[in-house]
Amino acid sequence: MEWTRGRTIGHGATATVSIATSGLGDVFAVKSAYLSKSEFLQREQKILSTLNSPFIVEYIGYGITRHNNTIMFDLMMEYVRYGTLVDVIHKCGGWLDEFLISHYTRQIVQGLEYLHSTGIVHCDIKGRNILIGEDGVKISDFGCAKRIKNPVEGIKDDGEASIGGTPAFMAPEVARGVEQGFPADIWALGCTIIEMATGGLPWPNLSHPSSLLYRIALSEELPEFPAFLSDKAKDFLSKCLRRDPKERWTAKQLVKHPFLEELSNMKKVTNDTAGSPTSILDQGIWSFIDESETSYNQSPTDSTLNSPSQRLKQLSMSSGLMVNWNWEYSWVTVRDSEDNIIRPVQ
């Protein structure tokens, strides 16, 4: 397929994402890395190419090209219009109401149910890796993902990747370095629900990865459940956030939980929340690599807080719950010590 690389819309430690157009005018995203440093991107390509679900970012193809006199490995995917779940949280004033949390959670669970049925563990579920398209949620970024040899047990990997991911969303058994199977994705789902409800991390009072991992691995604590959530929502969280992975519900069980009951006008809510830019470049939806801490700590007079309810939401979160997310967030799973993400050992 002939295509033209456009502007860069995101970048990480080893790869960049660009807008691209085909000879027929189709728009898609290209994730590129130097061929000599494309091990994780090639792994992502191998897994993504086997998946086909409305809840997974669509795979288009891959190729090797020369760009600025350098040989690149390119992974081509659908362009997802409205950015990440974190972008939506920002747009809604810093946190989502329970209606939207239920809506997005249902689709994430359906995506996880599909992945797990095919023997895939995502290993890095979080708001940054959930894209929001016109039709809803798309799980993305499979750089840490791996296959399970025995899907029934869900804990034995194929040796292609060992334990990795984002510290704040790691399950206790992952933080201990014991295993990373399907239940680890369910724990991370619970953490992502807290992220949607608060706009912050599931462990808000710890800013250093080593102390965070120690607490997750060895304490008996659970992340704090947001007080404003309903009993149904808290019960759903309690099924996800159990320290013993054998006691967590599976995605197949969770999709039938009362918290995920179908609600009316779902599509309308999604579209109204995401907005309707006139151009694919109208929103800086891939620019979160360059976001500063202030984007999570806006003052009540910030122009984005354009309603009394949003101002109250922001004020309610100014009592120490917000922390610097920079050490653990980027669009691509960064695996070097500088960004404090666990590097899978080959």
C-alpha cells in the first residue's frame, strides 16, 4: 500500500506516532521505531495482527520504510478520533460521572473478555491505553501484551514477554514478580475505574515507583474506593480489586454485573462528550506526551472550568489527591528507568 507520512502527533522513548494518508485518501495512524530498536513494536504488531474486535484498535498492516535516511519499522492502525480516556476525563472537568464510567467500563470489559478468550493478556490497562472513537472504546498499545499457553489457568506465558506495565496499575502478584495473567488485567480495570472517577491515580499519596510497588506488593491495602460511587459500582470494584488473583472475577463474569446494565442514549452521550471536530487535527488528542503537571492541577479560574459544577469538581480534588503523573504516563509503554516503567526482561 502506498501511503504518505504526515505530521507527528505523539512520541515516546523508542517510537513516534504520525498521521498518514493512503493513495486513496484514507487517514490512519502509523507508529514507527528505528528498525534496530523495534523489538517491542514488532511484538505489538504480531499480537495486534491476530485480533479482530470492535473494542480493539484496528490493525491495518506494517512495513519497513526509509525516513530521514533511517530504516524504520512501521505499524499501521486505525486513527481513533477522540483520543484517550484521559482526554475525555479532562474534557469533563477532571472526572466522570457514574453514567459514563459504567458506559466505558462495559466496553472495556467486553474488550478484555475478547482478549482473554483468545489467550491474550494486555498487561498495561489504564486510561492512556484506552482510545475513544465514534463507536466507543478501543483498547490499544499491546507493547507489553503476551499470550497464555494455558488459557484455563491464565498464568503461564509463552516466554515472549515477562512482567511489565505501569506501576500504579499493577496487581499485587505482578508487583511481587510472581505472575501476570488474566486476573492482572482485571485489577488494572479496577484501577482505571478509580482513575475515571477521580481523575487521579489509584494510589494518590505515593510519588515514587519503588515505594508504590512495595506498598502494592507487600501490604494488605486496597486502593480507596471513591465515596460518591453507588453501591453497585463499589461492589463491581470489589470484584476487581481483590489481592488474591484467584478471587477476582473474570471478564466473562463482570460483563453480567448489574453495574454494567445497558443504559439508554449511550451513543448520544459518547458523541456529546467526545465532541465533533471539523478536522482530524482540530484536537491535540495525541499531544499528551508534552502535557505538564498543570494540566492535572488547573486552578478554579481556568477557562476549561466553564460551569459551576466543573469548578466544584475541581475544587473537590484540590486537597492533595492530585499528584504528578509525569513519571508514569505516556502514549507508548516506556521501558527504561528514566520513565520508571518496568522493563520486560528477555
